[in-house]
Amino acid sequence: MERQHQIKRTLATPESIEAIRRLLGEGAHVSRSALARAACTRFGFVDARGRAQTAGCIKALRELERAGHFVLPAAGPSGRRPGQRGSARCLGAPVPAPQEVPALAGDVRGLRLVRVSGREQLQLWNELMNAEHPQGAGPLVGAQMRYLIASDHGWLGGLGLAAAALSLADRDRWIGWDAATRREHLHRVVGMARFLIRPSVRCHNLASRVLGMACRIVAADYQAQYGYTPWLLESFVDTEQFLGTCYRAANWVAVGHSQGRGRQDRAHEKAKSVKAIYVYALAADWRARMGVSEPRVPQPLHPGEGLEGPHWAQHEFGGAELGDLRLGRRLVQCARALGLQPGRAFCGAANGDVAAVKAYYRLIGLPDAQEDVSMRSMLAPHRQRTLQRMMAQPLVLCVQDGTELNYSSLAQCEGLGPLGTNQTGARSMGLHLHSTLALTADGVPLGVLDAYCQAPQPRSAEDQWPGHAIPIEQKKTFDWIHGLRQCEQAAAQMPATRVVSVMDREADFFELFDQHRQPGKAGSKVDLLVRARHDRILAEQRSLFEQVRSSPVKSRLGIAVPRQSSRPKKSRQQPRAGHPQRMAQVQLRYREVELSAPKHHAGKAALRLWVVHVRETPAPAQGQRIEWFLLSTRAITTVEQACECLRWYCLRWRIEDWHRVLKTGCRIEALQHKTATRLKRAIAFNLVIAWRIMLLTLLGRQTPELPAQVLFSELEIEVLQAWAKKKASNDPSCSAMPSAS
């Protein structure tokens, strides 16, 4: 079957509907199955092995009946007992737990995939899925294949393959096919509908090894069973609960996200969670076989390219997939207006344009359930432009950080979370923003690689679980792992660019470094640079900080420390003493260390990292002494490499500056909306506007020779020239702005 039969599309034509009516009028087809067999014969609906496609034909006939084209014979009895589920029967007893499973997949004896055949194995598979998989055993749809994961230790889990998703925007864009090509070749994409490693099994690398075994046998098994060979496998990962590490380790490719609709969501309710889409190529030349070309490779961009006054909003927001082209155009128009007057409410930024104000609030005020208009979808074009700017750089620093957005004044706003309490015990409500800002090696901001807001969820008083027993996906620290994964995905798209993920002390936890060293990822191109927070005990029974401090001094250098104003205690912020600007003289040390896994990760290998240590000597008369312990996955063997890591970490303050622009320049904490979802949509505009303001400021300082036309329209240049002349006439010490020409 080179091309998939379009049964419903064929039967829906007026000629086909008339042919079905004639078959019904003959009276010889007393059942739906008999009618479907006759229709298959009439229209040639057979699979690759010559068997009639009665199931697909019956489904299409039912849909045409619901549309009122004809009335089918009454449906016969289902053959199921009252209360029986639609899936096949189960064993009726739990599957015995496997015994003495080794900690490493390579040590598992007799690991193999058993293709399910026969009633007994089908019952066993269904029992495993119904008892231990969150989605149960099914039913599965389309051409199906089931496997049991067997070993000498017992049954370890199972897999289920079925028809691929009918339509996935991100997957379809990655493949590069149009609707007609998708209809012809969709059967060549097989979906991994179920994948289970039993919860009782703790075996490192088992899931990725099983995936690799499955990828090697699926094509031949489908050819034997169904008479055709699939070219692609697809699967989904709920990123709120799982990392998808095993897929990346097995060389699957992350191509985007679903929209939470599911296969049967005809009403666009989007009741399911948004999941990451992973794809694996079974045939190296699958695009040639489908007749589709490679997707157009994005071209690198220079930092200031495309940011000129009239067109920057189109470049950074244009093409956003919001479910309606009109919403996409409205997004660009609103961004352009807000960019002209940052920090103002939109009714002021619109300069009295009533239609524009209504359009903005209709966009922001769409129902919360309409996930097409989300922070992620609104920022998608800007993220793509950020990736293109990153491609033009030999080295990119991806700086992560979080900040709290206080909306305590919005007492009626739904969906906020508690940020903390002040001295009086009053609770502050708001959102937590975690973001990744991409920088050049000189600190020029390239864009917002990733950003998302969520309402903090405090632990209930009844929750007595220790912290290490809570899954990492449910902790706030998972934000840092999510950000690292975004850096890894970006690095995979730019072979010529080195990516360094820079983080502060909150990111110093074992799971982050363990995530980084997982096999089959872009780890060789993504380095971690994290400021240490915890003074761990090393194998030599000495503390990390003590061991590094006792190392020989490699060099001495100066670090410029800017002036810091004092700050009183405010909400959750501690008071801060001020200090004048100074040049801190520091001692530089570096060495390799081995950090053992914590007790709750017993069995995992130790981490081998490099530590760069700087300590101010002597201590300053005012202010706190500088002392940093920087953990790096990059080997540090020379003073130059250590100084480079130090420069990278000093640029981490760029994201703090960006937060300041967001809060003081764009005034995002002054936004007023009824729900957190609406606030997030409004924040999305300002994330890009604040980045643009910061970029224009830094470009003006670092490259003053840059032509004004690169960043400003002709009208803006005229206004600035008039202002400069006026200022020069009032102050003889000022010279007029040079001509833009």
C-alpha cells in the first residue's frame, strides 16, 4: 500500500453517497459489516495484503449517517457482557513483580521484546497497562502492534504501537508535508501509544535500551503483519511529569509540542495536557520517499538586524500561530503600539484609537481555555528569531534566572499564587517568572530563549513527605532543568555555536548535573556554569569549600564592583547594606573535584566537575567580601580558561538588568487583569519590548558608530535630531547629534 486510502474522503463525494444509497436500496445487506464489505469491493478499499478495510469503512459510513446522508442497518449486539470495558479482557490477577533486577540495563539477563500474539499474552499485556500505565490498555486505533518487555527476572513492562495523530502542527511543520501529502502517507508514521517500564523496576538506561530494540524491529514486524513498512515513529511526553530523557538517549528528536486536543476532540475543548512530541526516523530517506523537501534552514541574524522602528514588531511577533490569522495580525499591531510607549496602559499607548483598544482587550481577554493564545505561542516567533541570532555567534551564554511578580493589589484576580508574607503577616499574591536570556560573549542580549509564568503552589500542612521523596518534576527547582533542556534543544540546531548555560546558586542541585550528563544529548555542546551553594563532603572526607580554598593560588586579578545602594527589608527580600564602587582584588584558584551522589540517589555515579574559586583579599572596609565557587562541566586547565568562566559568570547580571527594565521601564507589575492567564498574555508583550529596550541601550554604548537607520525610523531620527539641537542650544557643552547620513 504505497498510498493510504482516503475512505471517508472517497465516500463523502455525491457520486459515492448515491452508490451507497443504491446498495442500501437493494436490501441484500442486512448488517453494517455486510454493507462495508460491499463498499470495500465497490471502491477498492483493501490494505497492502489485499484484505478489505471494513473497520475504516464502517467508521466512515457512521459519520456520513450522522451527517444525514442515509440510514444504516441497525447495529448488532457488541458481544460484551454488561459492564465490560471496550479493551480486551485482562488476567484478573496482578502480574508478578520481577525479581532481582540489576541497577544497570547492561546487566539485565535475557532482555528481549516479545511480540504479543495469542489470547494469553494479550491478557497479560492488558493487565500490565490497566494496572500500571496512567492511560490504561486502550483501546488503540488503526494498525496496531503490542510488545511485552521480557527478561529472566520477569516481565519488565510493555509497548503499544498504533495509528499516528491525524494532525500535529509542530510535527507537520517539521516533516514539511502539506495536507494532501499527509493524507497519502500518514500510515507511514506509527505512534507509540503506550510505553511502560513498571514502577517497581529501577534500572538505569533500561527505557532507552528498550526503545532502541523496538526501533530495530518495528519496520519488519509491520511489513509482516500489514504488508507495508513505516518510515517514522512518534511519541508524546508529558513534560509536567517526565523529562523525556530516555527518548533523547535513544536518539529520538524533539520537534515541538501538541496542543492538548487528543484524537477525538472535535469540539476543540483541549481537555488533555500539552505534551512534547518526539520523532524517530526508521528510514534515512523518508523525506525523499514522501516527496517532501528538507525544511528551510533559518539564516543567522546579527543582533540588531530587523529591529528598525516600523518593522521590528512584525519580525518578532509575526507568524505566531494563535488559531486565527486575524489574531496574529492583531498581536503584531498591539506589540508595535506598546513598543512606542513602554510602561503605559494600552488605552494610553493607543493614543485614543478606540478600535485598537478594543482589539487589544479582546485578544488579552480570550477565554482562559483557549490555549492557542498563550505566552508560549505568542513568544514563538521571537524565540525563532533569537535562535537565528544565536546561530551567528561562535559562543552564546544562556543565562537563567527567576523573579517574582507581585500582584497583591489585584484582590479579585483568579489564578495567582502566594509569594510570601510581610512583617504584618499579610500574604503577597502573584506569579513566578522563570526565563532564559541569550547573550553574546560580550553581553549583548540576543533575545528571550524561554520564559514562562506560573502561580506558586505551597505545600499543604498535611503533606509530610520529605523533600527528596517528591518527584523533581513537582518541585520549583525543575524550572532550571526545563531551562537546560531548552538550551540543549537550541544547541542541537546550531552545530557551529557553543552554548553555555549560566545559573546562580539556586540551580546547585544534583539532579541538574545528572540531567546534563545523560547520554544521547547535545551535552558536548552545552556547558554548565553554576555558582555553588552547598558545601558538600568530598571523597577525601573534606568539605568542598575547604578543599578548594586550600588549593594553590593560580593568579590574582581585579573585579570591578559597581556601587550598591542600601535596601530596607521588603516582603520576602532581606535588608541590604550599601557600598561604594570599588576594584576588588581577588585570588583565583581552580581544580577538578568529584562530588558523590546524595543518599537519595544512591547507585548513581559521582559527578566530575571543575571548580573556579575567587576570593577577595583583603576584605573590603565596606560591603561584603567577594567569594564565588563556580561549578563547571567544562575542563579548566589554564588561567585563561578560568578567567573566561569568571567573565561569563559576571555577565549573569544582564538578566537582573532585564528584570529591572521589565519592572520599572515596562511596569509589568502595574498590569491589571481578571485572571492570571490574561496577565501572562500581557507579560508576553513586555518580555520582548524590555529585551529590545535593553539591546538598543547596549548597542548604542558598545557600537556608537552603528548607523541610526539600523534601529530607528526616519521620523524617529528627525525627532532625535531636533531634540539634540534644542539641548545643544540650551547647554553649550553639548554638541548636536551627528547626522544620520
